[in-house]
Amino acid sequence: MYTARFRDPAGTVRTGTYNEGTVTAGGETYDLSKDDVTLLAPCEPSKIVCVGLNYADHAAERDKEVPERPLLFLKPPNAVSPPNSTVTLPAGKDRIDWEAEFAIVIGEQCRNATADDALASVAGYTCMNDISNRDDQDIETNWVRGKAFDNSAVLGPVLADPTAVPEDASIELRVNGETKQSSSIDQFFFSVPELIEEISAYMTLEPGDVISTGTPAGVGPLSDGDDVAIEIEGIGTLEHSVRIP
């Protein structure tokens, strides 16, 4: 099953069932291609916990070692940007990169989970572009400027039930129709249960919170006007464009 958050023609934010380009809520069905309906990010996180260097090939392209425990950093709620939006990025930077990521959305409050019971707290999965400002990331240690800026976490298009997503789901990113990243989530160094166990040992995860699990090799710089598509098997395709002032 797939769910989506959307703004209906009256401007009300609703959550409904998504099915092949339509959303249904409260007995009403809306055609996303015809009706005045806007898809929103599929959740409202109080925080986004991101994982760095979770694919060995991405660690290699960044000339980094795979860490012995998950490398974690945070993005705040203001980083969230919806699908099908034009994302405005910071001006005056030499390199701001795309990063296709598989994102976990928490459904139940979670603290001190074990790997064995971690999946019980998961509401579903979605796509995320962890947009990264390399100019500042590469010269700071806390990555606030590099990772936590406005619009740096594009989420969507829908929330997929965990049963819809295979354990080896493919993940692909295209820029202006050209494939730039292509991998699968079975290449994670740290698995979904391991990540939830580690993160929830340090902080309480609330419903709607997001864990973004890292990106595979193939990151590269965005340019003004680029169209980005992130497709994850079992979830769908997150699309957005880019504006750089």
C-alpha cells in the first residue's frame, strides 16, 4: 500500500491512499494530473537523521574509509522540500551535489530498539535527495552549512509500505534524463535494523521522523535548471528541479 500527503483543491492538507496517479481521502478521489492537487512530502519529521558513507563505493569516491559505526548527522525540518518542486539552493557555491537515498519513515515512537525489533517502528519507506553543499562540508566538522540548509532534503513522492519494497531494491538517480547513480540497497554497509538500533540508543525517534540511509557512488554537481529523478524499486520516482540564484 502507498500513502501520500497532499493539499486538496480547497487548500486543506490531507493524507490518503495513493494508486497510479490518484489519491483517495475521505471518500474522495483526486487525479493528480488534472485536479488542483499538490503532493507534499509524505511525512512531517521533527528531525532527519542522515547516515554518511554507508556504501563502500561512495566512501571510495569521496576518498574516505567506511566508518566502524554509522556516521550520523542531522537535517532540521526546514530542510524538507516536496516532490515536483523547484528547489532553490544556496548561491555562490562552487559545488552542490545530488545524493539519491533510501529513506526510512518512523511510525511509532522508538527508543533503545534492538535490531530484532527495530522494524516494528517503521511506517514505511520513501525517496530522498540529500543535497550536499561540498564547499562548506569539506571544511567543517559538524556539516551544518554543508547539509542542513533550506530545501536540502527533498522527500517523496509517497510512503511505501515496507512489504512493497524488496530487500535488494534498486536505486537510481537521473539528471536531465541521464543516469548518474545506479545501485541497490543490499549494498548498505549498515542495514536498516542496525541503523535504527544505533540511532535510537542516542535519541528518541518520533512518528514522522526520517532516517536517510546514505548514497551510492556517482554523486556530482547540480546546475541551475537541472531536472532530477530518483527512482527506488517498490517506492516510485521522486522528481524535482533545481534553481541556483
